[in-house]
Amino acid sequence: MFTPGKDFKPIDNRVRIGHVYLKVSDLERALGFYCGVLGFELTQRWGTQAAFVSAGGYHHYIGLNTWDSLGGPPPPPGTTGLFQVAILYPDRATLGDAPAFARSQH
């Protein structure tokens, strides 16, 4: 089970993103990416089925759930899905921290 730990660097609290809701096949893997790699903080969890993540103390920017997608396969190439989402970093230096942190975790 994903638990935020001391090895995760939080995302800069000036980062902004609109509300995004994603159906995921593996909640733990999704939390590992959004919290562990990108640095969002886990703000609420509903057991093993749903979680909300945010930055800067906001209630949530991203909602993740497995209600209709648990264990589902990735979508085939050329199909619909989330095409693009913008995460607005306050400056280039903060933006540069995200991939550098991701590389350090692998």
C-alpha cells in the first residue's frame, strides 16, 4: 500500500492544476507516480478504491479511482483517453525539479 514517506519531495506549493479525475487500473502505481515522482501530497484516501492528491494544502487537484477500471488493460494505441493535462509550475527552476527528482528515484 502506498504510504507517503520521508524519501518523497513535495511538489512546490505554488504549482496549480485544474481538477482532474482519472480512472486507473492500479491505485498504488498511480499514487507512486503522482506522489512519489511528481511530488503531489495524498490528501484523502477511500480504502483501496480511491484517493485524492494535491499541492499547497488545497483539498485536491487530482482524483484517482478504480471503481470501473481495477486491473484493466492500458488503452490500445489510437483510442480515446486523457490526451493532455497542464500542471502549471511557478517558474522554470521549479519545473526543472520534477524530472530531476523522477530520475533520482529510479
